[in-house]
Amino acid sequence: MKISATQYGLNVAINKAAEAGQARPASEHTAVGRSAAVEPLPGEAQKNLNALPEVDMAKVAEMRDAISSGKITLNLDALTAAMQDYFQR
């Protein structure tokens, strides 16, 4: 991961504020409530989801083989641009 000047500057400011005692104590932080998006799934759906692996390694191997054998071609410029757009949001 590339560290940008903005990230570095923010980290420096946070560290300086903490050293100077300017950071707010934990008691002053606002509590964050649960949103509907992270509510637990109902019974059977949660059990099914928990039974699945985090990453479908068979699908990863299948895609890797397809790319290396030339069955699937990649536009690396478009892929790079899409990844940058996603991570710079």
C-alpha cells in the first residue's frame, strides 16, 4: 500500500495532538449504534453463511487457470483504473 502525503500528514497531526494531550478522552466519543446493514441474519440464513468458506478457493483456482491458459483475457489498464477508483473512494 502506498502511503500518500495526506495520510502521512494526518498521522503526524494525530500523533502531535495525542502527545500534547489534545485528544478527547474516550468518554467524550459519540456512541455508534447498529445499522440495519449489519444486523444479524435470521437463523437458517446465518447458519448457511457460516458454513461457507470466506473465499471459494476452487473458483480462484479455476479463474487462475483460465487466465493463465488464455481462455480469459484481462485489460490490465482497465483493471488498474477500477481498483484505484474503488480504493480512493
